[in-house]
Amino acid sequence: MQDWKTLQEKVEHLTRELASAKRTIATLEGYPKEEKSARKLIVVKNLHKYYKNVKAVDGVSFEVYEGEIFGMVGPNGAGKTTTIECIEGLRRPDRGTISVLGLTPWKDGHALRQEIGMQLQEGNLFYRITVKETMKLYSSFYSQPASWQDLIKKLGLEDKQNVYYEKLSGGLKQRLTVALALMGKPRIVFFDETTTGFDPQARRNMWNLIREIRAEGITVFLTTHSMEEAQELCDRVCIIERGKIVALDKPVTLIQNLGAESKVAFNVGQAVEPETFQHLSGVNKVEKVDGQIIIYGNGKDIMAALIGMEGISLPDLEIKQPTLEDVYLTLTGRDYRD
């Protein structure tokens, strides 16, 4: 029995060494030395995946760099989950190539899963085992796992160690799956619709946790149907619609390139007319609706001009900046679908 365990440990060690060697080769072949700080950990080229007559993913290409939070965002049915499952090796694409840490997911599955962590969109665990038992079980899957005790503490599950999985709330179940995704000390972790169904506070807590994970040097790939989440979290965002990428860049760049107007609104007395503000710097249009002045244009310039006006107060001031949702609407010509 001991000999078999020793042999198994050697095989796992050699598997990790092989994965490391493949990554090194990929790095030497693919990246100049001066670009080490921005190495490509994931490279997807011309990815296609069909389900009968449905094109779930239709010619998708992109790269994910070391140390970033990369977001794939789009409505339900856009192709996000199919794409991430192909990258994880859970599905084989019909066409195209994928490289993850120098490995081909559907060929080097065992080696790849020693290097990545996955939190699936739908992944039920055993209902009648406790949090502690689940963590110990998953710890046994790795040759060099993280401390399950430390992960339980990190994810705020210390007082739930002896609670059955079926008794956990939705948020705690998600926290447990995140802990399991981190068990193998991954270089890349995948989060698929992690905050779906969360209340606002639980969603914010998960966002903070994802930032902490990135701060530890782990590259994060997440899919979400929340434009707000993508704008809040991601270094770069890939907007996917009907299986095709319609935009990919930093959120702030996507918004700036849109050239959309800001909206500044505030309440005024009946005697104040829109023409009072039409001459201000940065103003494109002014209207008055139910006693409220609404100014469209460059938000920064408008606010500077308003502050400099004498005799004008700004009660109930609202400023709406362009968002990723505005980018989506402009690029696709349709309202965003959750």
C-alpha cells in the first residue's frame, strides 16, 4: 500500500514538472524577455463551438495576461459559459486553438487541473457531508494543497465547519466553492457567474474577496452578466453577444471611446429656465422636466461651470456617467438582456 502511494506521489510530481517545462517552453517561444511582466497565460484563437444548429461560440479570439482580472460579460446565452468550459478543458471546441499555461486543455487535462482552480456556474456538492469534510476531501486531490484550515478562515467559514452542505445559504455555498477552487494553489482561477442571485451586500463582499485573490498574485478569469460587476472589478473586459466578441479593452477605455454624454440633473424653482445653462462649457443640451433641470454633455466641465455660477443652488443633484451598459447598447443596438 505504501509503495503504491509513493508511486502515485512520484507520478503527480512528474506531471507537475512536465507542466512546468511546457510552460517554460511556451514562454521562451512566445514572449520576448522585456514582456515578462505581461505574459500571456491564456491564448484563444478562432474558437468555435456548436450545439446542433446553434453557434454557441462563433470565432472568438482573445488573450489573458498574468496578474489581471479578465472579465467576459454578456447576457444569458451569449456564449460565456461555453467559452470558459472550453478553456478549462470541460468541453472540446469544434474548431480553434486554446493554450492555458502552455497546455492544451483537452489533451493535458490532468496537468492543467493541478495549476488552475474552477468555480462552476452550477456545481452541486455532496449534500450530507460537512464543510470540513468537503475541504479535507478536496485537499486529498492535490499533491501540494493549500491549508484547508487557512482557506476556511479566509472565506469566513470557521463557524460552519460542521454544518452540512445542504444547510448552507446560497452565499455560503458559493464561498465554499471558492475555497475549493483555491485548494490547489492555482495560478489561474475561473469564476463563472459567481455572484448570480446574491443580495447587494453579499455581492460586494465577493468582489472584495476576488480583489484579495488577485492581490495574492493569482490571475482571475470571470464571467458575469452584470455590466456593473465587470466595470467595478475587471482590468479588461470582453463583451460577447451571440457567440461573438463585440468589444475588448479596459472598461474606462471602452467608455471613453464611446464618446457618450454625461447627465447632470438637479431641482430648481419654476422661474429658472433651461436657457440659463445652455451657454455653459461642456453643455450639449438642456431640458426641464417636472421642475428638474437635466444637462447633457461633458460632466466634468458642466460641474465646474455650475459651481462657478452665482445664485444657483443644486438640490438633489444627480450625476450619471456613461457605463459599460451604454457601450453595449451602442455596439449592439439593443437593450441589455440579463
